[in-house]
Amino acid sequence: MTTVRRLDDAVFFAVNRFAESTPWLHGPVLGYAAYGMVLFAGLLLAALLISRTGPSTRLAATGWAAVATLGALGVNQVVGRVFAESRPYAAHPGILRLADATTDFSFPSDHAVMAGAVAAGLLLAHRRLGRLAVGAAGLMAFARVYIGAHYPWDVLAGLVLGAAVSVAGWLLLRRPLTALTSWLRRLPVLRTAFPPPGGETGGGGLHSGDAVAASLPARS
């Protein structure tokens, strides 16, 4: 057993003992662990509403946050099958288990992957919402360990994988996604819901690139 594995087990058992001593937390934590992704969906929707009339770069980044979440989940299915790690309650039958038993893989955590992807994606587009998502992602990671569904390294790997897909994908696809967004929002069917901004002005962040592009003289 490696040092990392021993440390992972030690943290897991510490959290499990904490769960045993806090029965009053079981309901709220289990509810969040099972249904907390609704909160992340709400944050994505709020970001979309905020950016619907803003610069195309910000709107594209918001849309990418949602797409990256699904993409990261797909990548995780491949990674999980490669490692094929058993759930903690399968390896340690005597632990407190609040989660329903499943036969799918434990490493990395699907919930943590999605939470990490949303948090990183929103940080790129909306810092305030991104900070909320980061806090919610950390809480989701803890909740998944608390209910006995995952080891700590399962959720940490999930957060890193989800965030990596969001950030790397945006860095690679930012320009075509922004161009596609600009084109789509000029279509009559979408123009009402996502009107193009009258003038690409802004003071920084993701939309500063749009402001610079708008200030350049048109080529003849």
C-alpha cells in the first residue's frame, strides 16, 4: 500500500467517524450529495441570463461551461473504466454508508467531475457566480465522502478532471466558440432571447477582447 493510499484511507475513515458522530447532518448532507447538482444547473442558468445581452465572448464562455460539464462527464466514463476502483463500502463493509449501493466505479467521482467543470467554467465567465460554484463544488466533494460513496482522492481527481476539461477546452476553442455565438445571436430566431450588444465596450475580463475587436477599423 502506497503512502498516498494510506493517507487517503486515513482521511476517509476520519470523515466516516465524523459522519457517525453527527447523525443530525445525515439528512441534509445526503440530500445535497444526491440532488446538489440542481444548484449547479441553477448557477449555469443564472449565468446565462446575466450574459444574454452581454459580449459574445462572455456568452460563449457561459455556454461552454454547460457543454464542458457534459464533455467532462463523458471523459470520466472512460477514465473510470480504466481504473475500475471499487466503492469504499465494497472494500470496507463495516463503514457507515448513507449512499445507496451501486456497482459503478468510484474513481473519479462523477458528481465531483461535474461540479469541478461548472465551477471552472463559471470562473472564466462570471467570477462572482464562479466563486459560489467553487464553494458548492467543495461542499459536494465533502458530501460524497461523508455519505461513504467515495474516497477523498476520488472527489479530488474528479474536481481536477472537470476543471481541466473546462479550462483546456475554452483555451483551445475560445475563438471559434465566440465567432459561432456572434453568428447565432444574429439569427432572427435567437435575436430576441440573445440580442447582440449595441457596442462591444467593457472594462476587462473575458469581454475585453470583444471591446478591442470592435474598436479595430474595418478592412476594406
